[in-house]
Amino acid sequence: MSDIKTIDARNTFCPGPLMELITYMKQASVGDTLELLSTDDGTATDVPMWVKKCGHEMISSEKKGDVWHLMVRKAK
């Protein structure tokens, strides 16, 4: 199992956090897990929609304080 790569997109706004995730996802290997940190509430909707559309796996989406923690596994 690979390490979790954390992407800190806090204090950026739509579509910034999603664009950061896409950039790192392109560099990741199948099976890698990425954690996206975001303070933009739109991320909680945008990321799961993109993950489903692209066929990856949404592991979790949780808001801790002001920060969204979204875990995504690259599936293909």
C-alpha cells in the first residue's frame, strides 16, 4: 500500500482545489491515495462528482473545523 499524499489547497477557491487534485492525480500511480485539504465548501460537492465521473474511488469526505478532508484513491 502506498503512502497518502496530502494536497494543501486551503484558502483557494473554486475551481482551485479540484484543479490541484487533478494535477496530482495525473502524477499518481493506480492505487495511490490522495488527501485534499480545502476551505472552499464547494469542494465537498465538486470533488465527489469529478471522482465518480472519472471512475476513481471516493474514500471519505469529512469537515474538521473549517477544513474539508477528502480522501481519493486513483483507480485507473
